Amino acid sequence: MTDSADSPSFRLAYVPGVTPAKWARTWQERLPDVPLTLLQVTPAEAAEALREGTADAAFVRLPVDRTVFSAIPLYTETTVVVVPKDHVITAADEVTLDDLADEVVIHPLDDVLGWEKLPGEPAFERPQTTADAIELVAADIGVLVVPQSLARLHHRRDLTYRTLVDAPQSSIALCWPEDATTDLVEDFIGIVRGRTVNSTRGRGQQPPAEPKAERARQKAGGAAPRKAGAGGATRGRAGGAGGAKGGSRRGTAGKPGKPRRRS
């Protein structure tokens, strides 16, 4: 699919809250001849993009259909509650769901937390998006519970957030179609997992590293290893500067050492 011999390329989708920049930079360093296209998609669009082949891999929010997709879980986000800066909740560093019992909790249609039961009082209506919900929080209509990355993504000066310690959490994973694990997908998996270019689990694009002993020998031009040489030099200084055992201990020219006492 993306391994075309004529013009290989790699298309990476990602959901809001994920920042793929560091992995994209590594890709450009390792595969400069293979263009990487970044596609921002909604959580609902991510699986569709992979199924239809408009993306080769994607950073998604779990869960995904494991009968169709392979996935590598990467991290789980902290859940926070977004409130106006002068809200009473800001008096604490962390809050619980019980602290939201008397609050109107806005629940957007693109919510990613998968609540079994929402805390607090329900809002009059559900906004379409998290961005719309943020506007309602700014209008002091209610509070919003989201993964921390989404609170940062929609940051406003008049709003802040606090950690919600007992709320559901959202996990991010790298995902791709199980039947389309191409060489380029394997390359990107290696980058995300932090493998080096010489990793034995890579595709072997780079020659294996030389053994350390061989590199040391070549650097010394065939001489003995540094450790042995250093030891020889130490012995040479002891026997040269100091002379014989009964000679000058200071090794200063023209000044004999202190005579040894005879028994």
C-alpha cells in the first residue's frame, strides 16, 4: 500500500490531544526519502481512515477492534475537570467525583472517557464537540471532564483545570490494520518504541556495529589495548624517575636521595 517502489510514502493519522512531532522528526532523520504526511482526525474518524487505507497507521484512543487492528498501548492520560479560574474547585490541587455532585457537568458528543455514569447534574443539552463544551464552561454554564491533553489543547486564559483522581481515564495507542503491517509500518513501530537504527529488531538498513575490541585495535593502529599500555607506562615511570629502590625518591636532578640507614 505505502511501500510502492515508485513513490513510497507514509500517512500517519492522530487524534486531538496527541502530539506526533517528536516521532515525525525522527522519521525525517532516518527516512529522509520517504515523505511523512500527518492527518489530524477525530476519534470516530481514526478507525475509518485505517480501514479505508487513507492512513497507514494512527495514534488512537483505546479501545479499538482487535479483530481488525493491531495496537501498541503507549500511555494513559490523567483526567481533569476544566473550570473557570475563580471556581471554588480551584482551591484544591486534586478533586474527586463527589466534589462534582452539585455541579452541572457538560458531556459533549465526542466524549472519549466512556462513562458508565456521569457525575454531577446533567447539562440541558449535549454540545457537538469538546471545543463547544469549552465555550460553555467559559460562559459559566457548567464544568467539563476531559483527558489532560484536551484541556491543554483548548487552553483559555479564563479557564483552568484540576486533576480528577477517581474518574475514568483515556489511553493512547499506536494502531494499524493487522493485515497491512508493511515495512514502513515496522519502521514507524521501531521509532515509537525507541529502537536505534542498529537495533536487531529493525529492518537491517544499517550495517551492524563493529565489536568494541576491534574498534579499539583499529584506533590504536594495532597497538596493545589502552588498559595494558596504561599499566606499562605506570611501571615505566616508577622505575625511571625514581631510579633503583635506594635512589632518590623525589627524582630531582643533582640532589641525591636520603641515605638508607644500615642495620
